[in-house]
Amino acid sequence: MNSVKIVTAMCLLSGGAFAVDVPITGEVQSRCIIETDTPGVYGNPNAYTLSTAPADGGVLPIVRYDVTLANAYNAKITYPTEFSSSPSLNDTPTFTGSVDVSSVGDVAMADYQTDSITYGATREYGLTSTGSTWFKVESEAVNGGNKAFPGGTYRSVVVAECIAQ
């Protein structure tokens, strides 16, 4: 009789059920790699404009995407819409820009530019082939009211992402 009481008490104390969560982990290596081939440089063609256009004394930033799995990723590239750092500004600059395919590693990528979509400051490309693709980004900032930019260092950032489809 005592053993029945002990077993009953143990069942009641243990809640009558026992469960364990068993973790499962895994690591996925992206098959889309983004590299900066050429950092951009702003030229200053006049007192109120900063531009990465070579005609304005700038250098276009070039971003390279290396893909080892076709039809699995989208390249999403956004040109700058503000400075990440700058001297104190006397007005609000207006940013414009563009993103374009600069070079492709395979003829199968020839339609990337035509097949891309643009929304706001972002251009998105379906990476339908394996290999490397280079994208050039143009950025221009015009200070409000055509006021001169104060002297100093200006920085902005191109956001390049590889989005899994």
C-alpha cells in the first residue's frame, strides 16, 4: 500500500507528464556575396553641388555581386538620400541618383538592367544567372537655394543588399 502512495505522489508532483525541447541548429552560407570594387568620391563642380559623376570630378562607386546559385537572390541597391556625416549645413540638400549595371560576367546577364524594377531611390535586380555582376551608382546632392556647401568632409552610403527570393 505504501508503494502505491509513493508512486501516486511522484506522479502528482511531476505533473503527470514529462517533456524536453530538443534544439536543432544549422548554418546556411549565402551564395551571394557583395563586394565594393570602387569606393565613390564626390566631386564639387560648383559651390552648391556634390556629384559622383566623372564629368563633375567624382568617382562612381562600383558594387560587385558574386552569385553561385541562380534564381535564388535579388540584388537591392539604394543610392544615398542623405549624408551619413557632414559639416553643419546651412540648408537641406536634395539628393538624386541612379543605379545601373556597369558590367556582367556572362552574356546571360545582359537583360538585368532591362528587367530591373525601380522604386524611390532603390533599384532591384533578379540575379537569374551565376557569376559576377558590377553595378555603378550615381549620387548627386544639391544644397537648398543653391547655397554653397560649407567646407569639410561629406560622407554618404550606398546600401547594397542580397535578398533571398
